[in-house]
Amino acid sequence: MLVRLTIGERRRRVLDGWLQRTWFVLRRRFLLLYRWRTSSREAERQANEAINRARNGGAKVDGKWEGNVYTPESFRGPRKPH
């Protein structure tokens, strides 16, 4: 801080700008590094959940597959006797 008092106004503005940019860059890199492990762990968890859902094929199979369209039994209404 003592350096700021000894230099002129123009150099002080340049120094302040450099310090501010450096602070923002370092802060951003620290936050990215700090949050990286959490986000990668969350992505791994979601991927494992999707893989398990695909492997198990769902909890119950009470419907009918027509191509890639699944129609559950509960969507079929009661039939009217004629």
C-alpha cells in the first residue's frame, strides 16, 4: 500500500487495474478448482444411476412394448361390453 502513495496517479490506476484483474483471475481459478471435485462426483453419481436404470429396465413390467413405445396397463380404460 505504501507503493501506491509514492507513485503518480496514472501509474496508480494501472497498478490498481492489474491488481484487480489478477485478483479476479486467481479467485475464479480457485473456485473452479474447489468446485471441480464436487461437480465430477455428482456427474459420476448421475451416470451410475442412469446405467443402473438401463440395466434393470424399470421396477415393474405391467405394460406392453410396441417398438420403442411403452404403454402401461393402467392407461388402458375399461372395455365396454356390447
